[in-house]
Amino acid sequence: MTYADAIAIGREAMWVVLLVTGPALIIGLVVGLVISIFQAVTQIQEPTLTFIPKILAVGVAILLFGPFMLAIMTDFTINMINNIGVFVR
């Protein structure tokens, strides 16, 4: 295994992490932003107000995007297992 191979594996792993976590993080970010705007408009300064909607939104995102996330992780894992012989040389 050369340095280029290791860098390619690391790059692919980072891309998989971004694809898997991206939907849930973006939805959590949008929900947090909407709640923050609501708090600013209504002048409700309760710091715990954002937790429940964010948790619910991220949970729904994981339910909706779960098959996509699982497919991405499965493809990456199968690719790594299939290339073990190439990496050992």
C-alpha cells in the first residue's frame, strides 16, 4: 500500500462521513435557525426550547434518510473488504 492509496482511502472515508451525516446535520441546523429566529422575534430567551424540536427533526431525518445512509456505508464497507488483498501488498 502506497501513501497515495492511504490518502485515497482517507478521502473516500471522509466523503462517506459527509454523505452519511450531512442530511441529519443540515436539517438540525435549519430547525435550530428557525427556532432561533422565532425566539428573537418573540423575545423568548429559553435555552432549552431548541432541544426537543431538534431531536425530533434529526430523528425524522434519520428515519427518512436511513436507507440512503445504510447504502452508502454498506457500499464503502464492501469496497474496503473487497480490496483487502490490494492493500496488503
